[in-house]
Amino acid sequence: MSDMTLKERLLNALEGKKVDKVPVCSVTQTGIVELMDVVGAPWPESHTNPELMAKLAIANHELSGLEAVRLPYCLTVLAEAMGCEVNMGTKNRQPSVTAHPYPKDLEGLKMPENLLEAKRIPSVLEAIKVIREKVGPDVPIIGGMEGPVTLASDLSSVKSFMKWSLKKPDLFGQILDFASEATISYANAMVEAGADIISVADPVASPDLMSPDTFKAELEPRLQTFSGSVNSVTVLHVCGNVNSILSYMADCGFEGLSVEEKVGSPKKAKEIIGTRARFVGNVSSPFTLLPGPVDKIKAEAKHALEEGVDVLAPGCGIAPMTPLENIKAMVAARDEFYA
């Protein structure tokens, strides 16, 4: 058991199999400014250049000890390829969608030809191949992406998407199905390039934005289709306090569920989830990992381990200004826990 590779440990943990110790990694955004400076791979350049993208992703694994390599660094890659306008951000600010192709209705809705060759998608696929060559077969690669719900809202605008969910269920269903089809294609392309795990961040599925009833009736079936159609282990991340939808999330067919500290006790969350999925989290990114101090990070990480997390990870994307030593502290806490 102690001869487990990092990949075996993480895949086993997510599949509910025995591990020698709980893996520690991030299934969400890992790019930090300190590492951009150390390895010379700053944003926004490392969003588009596959060599820089790979270099920055590998840096957080090699220099902090996180036990997986996770890329890319935003939730706009697929949205941009499908016609959204994107502001590429700055060195410490992630890209964001600024304009939507279908803000009023779905007239002209059509899957782009050669979707997987559009915009930044080839850069991400190439970066995965570069990473695999550099880290070898035993380090897990996590391909991150926007989920079908968030993509649908980017294509139509959050305002229209919310309105359609209440008043135009036909348009709402149509854009969700369209987005689901695209996310499955992109996810499987990442797997084919060498990703071992697909981590879907779907912030718009949060109870802060969509009602639990809508999640159950409309979002859960699309997420089930996604997880059932992607040829790898999958993790679902939804932001906010997801206690009201946690059981529904567990029915979506993803091996792992990544949640924020707002959920509260991992132990209680795991009781709700049961054997349907594994718990990933939930050291607070904004309130613990970013500001520190190291002692607080270690205490929160060890508490999560005591409560039975299956994978120790930040509760959400790592803030770009997070110091490297704070990420190292989370890894050290896991090691101390087992010492």
C-alpha cells in the first residue's frame, strides 16, 4: 500500500478504494503570482501559451507538494470557443466573459464546426500532453473546466438564463442541452490528451443562483449525462453553501464532490453523501489559505482530515495572491497528521 503512486492514491481515494493516506491536491484553480514569477509563466500569457500553461501547472505540484497537476486557470476556455467575448484578465485576475452570443433568444444556435480546434482549446490539450511528458505516468493530471450550467449561462448571459429558468423553460432546456453536449466533447478531448480526472466547476448551479428544485429537475439530469459520458473519473465543484443540494449533487454520478467551507462539517456532509460520492475539500481559499497564518491553515486542514475528508483540498480556486508557503502548509498538515 505504501508503494502507491500519486495517481493510484488519488484515483483510489475518489473511487472509494483503500489508500495509505488521504491525498492532498487542488481540483480547482492553482495559478499563483509567486509561482508565475519563479518559473516565468505569468498570466495572461500562460492562459494561451501551452508551454507556459504547463510550466505554471507543474510548478504548484513540484514546489508546493500538491499531489496532482491541475490546469488551466479559468472557466472561460469553452465559452470563448463557442462565441463568448472574454477579457483575458491581468497577472492577478482571471479571465472573464464580457459578451454573450445568445443574450435574447437562441436564434442561430449552432455548434461551432471544429469546436476542439477553436481559440484556446488546442493550447489546453497541448499543455496536457507537455505535462504528461514532463511528470511521467505516475502523477495525476486534472483537467478543469466550466460545467454545463455555467457554460449555458455564459452563452445566454446570467440574466437571460435566470429569466428563462422561470419563464421560458423551452429555451432554458435547449441551452442546457446544447452546453452539455459541448462540455462532454471538450472533457473527452482532455482525457484523450492525457488527463486522468475531469474537474467541473459549476458556480451557476449554486443555490445562491438556482433553486434546489431547479437543480433537481433540470440541472441534475444534465450533470448525470455529463458524468456518464466522460471517459474518466470526474469531480463536481459547486460554490457557496450547497447543503440544500448536497444530496442531489451526490446523485449526479461524479466520483468526487468538491465544496467550500460554507458547507460546514465534512463529517455531516459525508453522512448526507453516503457511498454515492467522495468528499473533496474544504480548507477555505479566501479566509484561510490566502491570509494564513500557517498555524491556522494547518489546524483547519487537520480538522478536515479528522472529519474524514477523502481528498484534502482548497474549498474553491486558490486565490492568485496566495503565498506559496501557505499551500505548502496544507501539504505539511497532511504529512503531520499521519506522522
